[in-house]
Amino acid sequence: MAINSPERLKRPGVLASMRKSLEDFLTYMAVEKGSSANTVAAYRNDLQQLAAFIGAKPSADGWKSLDRSLIQDFILDMKGNRNYSETSVARKVAAIRSFCAFLNAEGEIQINPADGLTSPRVGKTLPKAISPNDVDELLEQPARRSTPEARRDKAMLEVLYATGMRVTELVSLDMSNLNLDPRSPYVRCLGKGAKERTIPIHDQAVEALVEYLEEGRTLLVRNPGEEALFVNRRGERLTRQGFWLILKGYAKSANLSADITPHTLRHSFATHMLRGGMPLRNVQEMLGHANISTTQVYTHLTSDHLREVYERAHPRA
């Protein structure tokens, strides 16, 4: 932990105590709360910034120096002097709230100074979805090639759109998570909070998976014991970054918008399912949302779509 600190914080005992408390908290977030690696990394950065801010105070005494006034000064510094966005500041406030609650529960601070602390109001950005025609065009791109990688890419895109999985869940799939029994094919994935869910897959995704397993994966895998379902050219598990690059290439080939991301297919899946009449609760379960309010954002997208269709069919005089 890098801290520009006065003499009090330069004492090895104080610094070591701060580091240990932070590492204990991050371990708690990852192991007990099931937070993603990205969230843990972001919280680490946010709290290290807070530690450096504490260290700049002449009377600082580690995390014991945390009080409401200091936290508010830190937030103002992030917004005013460092020009962080409202979204970034809101995340930092969330990190501080969680950390202070942890310190209080562990007995390291007697009063939680972040209790009742509110985050900056951040406008909710509606997810972006593409049309079914655009999805079809995207999914057709790898089908125009016959390489093992193209068969893998076709299977990945089909599964992602068929299930609405997060890209991390997709690349984390093992062979054992796949059931291609034609009577009830499904994939089993591990989502946020280490919650497992089973998602049915349709015939097109099954067909693409079978073709990949028979004519793609067998040519890519080098280690017979490899468990990963989707592998790269070296026969190792494909990464999120690898998938992102693959998707960008196909989006460009399909002449689709440059800002298409792996989440675009997840958003498109949810939107199209709701437009097709699937109950909101079912879509929530398939997406792995803990709260149905998170899924409800897609109802705004479907409402907007229906309104556009109506207005095209009934133009104003």
C-alpha cells in the first residue's frame, strides 16, 4: 500500500495494521461475499486512495482516524480536485461503506462513520440491445469459415445469445457444465455470489456446440485433461479479453456498431425474450439477477420498442 504519510503512519506497526485490515476485507469480499475479481480490484484501488488521503493528515492514526468529516473531505477531493465522475465517486462511497461496516464488525473501530452515508445520484443508463436481424448477422459471421476457431466462435456466440450469460460465466464453463441430451439440453454456470444456475439451451446452440466439440475443440486441445469448454489456439481456457477481441472482429465484419460489447448479447437476449412474452421472473432467473428490479430495466426497452412500432404504423397527421 503506497501512502504519503506523516511520521505517525511511517511507523511499521501502523502501516502493517492498515495493510492487514485491507487485505482481510478484500479476502472477505472475494470469499464470503462472492464479489467478482473486478469488484475486488476496484475496491482495492478505492481504499488505497482513501489510505493515502488519511496519510496526508498530520494527526492520522491509521483506520482509527476514519470519521464522517474525513470521509466527506475525501469525497469532495475526489469530485472537486481530481474530477472523478459521479459513477466513480459512487463506487468509492460503496467501497468505504462496506469497509467501515467490516472494520466496525471486527472491532477495529467502535463507531461506523459511514453509517447512513449516501452515494452521489447516478442516472441509470439503459442497456443497449441490437435487433434480432443484427443478432442473426453477427451469429452468421463465423459460419462463413470452417476453421476450428470459427466453430468455437459460432458455439460461443450461440450459447451467449441463447442463455444471456455474462461473458465471465461463458469462458468459465467446463465440459462438465454441459448437458447435450436432446430431450433437455442445458448449461450450468456459476454466477455472482457463487450462485449456480441451470439454463436451458435451444436447438441452434446445441447444434453449434456439437459441431464445435466434434470438429473444433478436439483439434485445439493439447492436454487430454483440459476441463475448459472453450479454449484458445494453445488449447488453454479462453479469457474474457480473448472473447472481447473475437466479438469485435465479427461485429466489424457484420458492419455493426463499434460499441458492441459482450454484454450486448446479454442485453439483447433479455430484451428479445420479454418482447416474445417470457415472464419477467423467468428472465430474471435466466440472467441470474438477485433482485427483479434489476431485470425490470428491460421492460423500459420493450415499452420503447412497442411505442416505436406503433408510431410507425400510425403516423401523426
